[in-house]
Amino acid sequence: MLVTKDLTVRFGGHVAVNAVSCTFKPGTLTAIVGPNGAGKTTFFNLISGQIKATSGEVTLNGNNLAGLSPSARTRAGLGRAFQLTNLFPNLSVLENVRLAVQAARSGAHLRGLNLWSVWSDHKALTQLSEEVLEAVAMNDKQNTPVASLPHGDQRKLEVALLMALEPDVFMFDEPTAGMSADEAPVILDLIRKLKDDKRKTILLVEHKMDVVRELADRIIVLHNGTLVADGDPATVIASPVVQEAYLGVSPTPAQAEPAEGPRQAQGGRNGEDV
């Protein structure tokens, strides 16, 4: 289980993420939404270690991740995909996945120079890599240089690398960004498959509300770095605070009446997950 407690970062006098407390449970896909500049990607960067928090903490399965580098957090169980692909363009598809498989597993490749054990281990790593590529329907492109892949296939390959790392938490930052209408469904299908594994936790930053409605079990809304709403998709999307903060629609007097709805932050503090 992934937990953020009062997670905050300041850049000079600007508070980019303000005391955000959330619990993300296995078997749940949580969409993180909000207007541009709301702090969504910064929140992701704090969790994965790309940015050091000013205060607050991140824990995974009870372990405090404070002070850990991004690579150490990956080894601890956090898998992160970025808005821009983060691949080795001059290596083949198979070589990219094999590096991820190799990084996530112990074996002879991490020990001495016994050629037989290294060869045997290399064969096992290759077989695991091919299984990952088969899961994302890219086995026929395993020898293709990554630089020559279309953008959609590069995004698929990045998901394959995350799968190869076998994380407890998958973090997708706008996974369909820059993809055509024909390419995007492939990535969404892969995320649907990941959802089937109820041991995994998925976090998704996404601007496309149709994608959010279809995939999310839960939505949290950030606005000016503060958590302003948290709940099931239908209730959150319909709430006045989201209509105004995210969609730019001012609530009518009737909508502004106090009503049952998603949890909203009070007094600048954020409650725990319900």
C-alpha cells in the first residue's frame, strides 16, 4: 500500500504541492486530475523521488522512502512511466526489456565471471523478456532498434519495461500523450490488463476525461497544489468544486448548497483515504 502523508514541496515562496495525504490501495486505479499547473506531475515526482520533498513522507508497504533515490524507489516497488518516453533508442526492443528484467532480478549476471552460469542466466533473462514482449504483442519486433519504432510502439515498450520490473505500484503520467486516435487504445488495453492483477496499485495522471471515466475506480483532484476532492468518478466529476476548479464552470446557487459528495480538503489539510 502506498501512502503520502502531508507531502509538500516549496520552490521559493511557491507551494507546488501542499500537505497532500492519500492512501492508495492494491487493486485500485486512481486517476489524478486537475487543471494545468495543479501540481499533478510534481506530486508524481515527489512520490518517485525525482523531486525532494520539503516536508511530509511517502511510505510503501510500511517502508519510509525518504532519502531514497529514484532507482532505489524503483527497487522498492515503484514503477514510473513519464510523459516522454524514457528508452534506450540505439538498443533493440528485446535489449531494452532485458535490461529491465535484469535490473529487477538477482542472478549470475550480478556475480562473478563463470561463463557457464552467466550464459545460463542470460538465456533465462532473455526468455523472461520474450514473455513480457508477448504480453504487449511486440514479440515480432524484438530485434527492431527502438529509434525506428513509431511513437505508439515506443509507448507500448515503456509499459513493457514497467511490467518487466514487476513493481507493486504502476505510475502513468499521461500515457496516451502525443498518440494518435488509433494508437491510444493499445496503451489503454495494456492498463486494463494490469488492472486485472488486484495485487497491484495503479496511479494515472490523465487529462482526457473519457479515459478517466472508463478506467478509474477513484479520482483525486489537485488544484493549486492542494487536494480538493477525492471519491468515486461519477460523484467527483459532478461535484461543484471540480466543475469550477477543473472544468472552469461556476456552480449555480443550487449546486453550491452543501451536499453529500466527494471528500474535500478543509483548512488546507487533507484527510486520509476513505
